[in-house]
Amino acid sequence: MTKKTKKSKTSQISQDEQTLEKELSDNIEIVSFSREEKVSKKNIVDLLKEKTSKRNIALVPKPIKFIKSINKKKFPKDENKLLKNTEGNIIEVQNVSKYYVSNNIATRVLNDVSLSIKNGELILIYGISGGGKSTLLNLISGLDRPTKGNVIVCDNNLPYLTNSQLTKFRRNHVSFIFQSYNLLSNLSSYDNVMTGAYLQKDPERKVDIPDLFKKFNMQDEINKFPAQLSGGQQQRVSIMRALVKNTELVFADEPTGALDEDTTKMVLNVLWDLNKNNKTTVVMVSHNPGMAKMADRVITMRNGKVAKVDINTNPIHPDKLEL
């Protein structure tokens, strides 16, 4: 009986290995280039697009090196460097592709994406995990660089900026809301929020911090330290720190992912008010379809592409959402 069991386990392992090999062969394509194709940083993305539609591509070291280099550095100066936004738009993405590299595998995360966002819109980027929505958010917020294409935000073509210029761009134009809290443990809730307020130099855009604590039902926690707060309360402090900066753009990556329904609606209410009252452009990423009805437009990402764009002619208030 024991021998049969061992044989059956060995047989099962062999079947599992065969299944895994098949999955890998189905999902990864080995791509090679001839000398005549003259692979370079300028044409690597176009050549890969011509050769395969697979997401994961096995390559020899030289093309991998090209992609790594493109992803790390600003684009060389050309006629696109000085591109500005079309009137009325605050964000424009033009034919953007993004590849990530691990060992000899290049993974195509975004594939020739183009879209525009108008000044003062509330946008939801929606899709299942792995569709490219967070990568798109990272590119339009200046946290990451595309492998190809133009990303024009607030009249800056971001791929052409140096790292220090990108830092200045984010400081002047962008507020971020992440799932992770990243609070400073030695500062009170109020002082953590103040670290965001210090970055806003325009007196006309200053926010009343005690009033913000009231909106988030956190007035009793204003002097408490992070260790004295629950996870949900820490998330609210993190969100207030981003909002108090009061910039032209707010990017929120799954801002309500770790929150209960009541706190979720509280956060969405603040984003709604910020958009409607201050005309701040708000771009949210979520896999929660319940948030779609509050957005002006819903951009659905699938397999690294914009699958569809839905327009809400009458967005509804967060209090009326079914989450």
C-alpha cells in the first residue's frame, strides 16, 4: 500500500510539472531578433508589438538591457518634449506602453494606451487585478516612467523630466492616497496631517485642519499618536494628510480597500466635495464596481488596454451608492 501511495504521489508531481510547463509555454513566448532588424531603444517596443501579443516575453540580454534603461531614465530630447495639454485637459496619455523586467522576462503591463482627462473631472479607473490600472495611475502621477509614449500632465510631458524635476512636479501638483498608511509614529495625528499642509505654499489653497478632522469624525483623536489609533483611524489620518495639501490633482489607489462601509462613504464624501467645490481633478483606482456611479467617467482596464469608457451624465452622491 505504501509503495502504491509513493508511486501515485510521484505520478501526481509529474502531472503537476507537465501542467506547469504547459501553462508557462502558453503564457511566455520566446522572441528573437535578426541583425537586419537592428534592435535599439527607439524601436524595441514596436518590434515586440509586431512579434507577439503575449504578455510575458522571454528575451536575450541586450533587449532586456534596453528596456531597463528606458524605464530608469528620462527620454532623450525630441519634438515631443515640449508638448502641452490640449485646452480643457489636465491629463493626456498618448500611445503609452509599459514593460517590467524580471531576469530575462519582459512583461507587457500597458499596451499602446491612449486617453485624456478633463480639468475638474472625477474619474474611476476600474478593472480586475493585473489589468494595468495601478500602473496607469503610477505613470500619470509621475511615480513611474513609461517604456514608450507621452504622458502630458499639467503641461509637463513627464517621461522627459529628470528625477528631480519629477519630484518637484509631484510636490507642486499632486496629492496621493494609498492603501498603506505610512504615518510617522513620533507625531500626533494633527502633526502627521500638518506634514502634508507644509507642502502647500499658496495661502488661498490652505485647508482648515480641525474642520477636516470633524469631517472625518476624528476630532477626539486629533492629539493621539498612530499607536493609539485603530487601522481605520490611521487610514483616515493618512487620507487627511493627502487632502490637506489641496493640489490640482488627487490620485487615490484603492483608497477605501481597508475600510468599512461607513468610513468608505466618509472618504468618498470628502473626495466628492473636493471635486465639486474646489474643482480638483480626482482620479481613483478601484476594483469595486459600486463606486462607478459617482464618477463622471469610468475607464475600464483589461489586459493592459482601455477596454471601454463609460460616461455618467448624472453622477450620484456617495451617500446613495450601494457598496
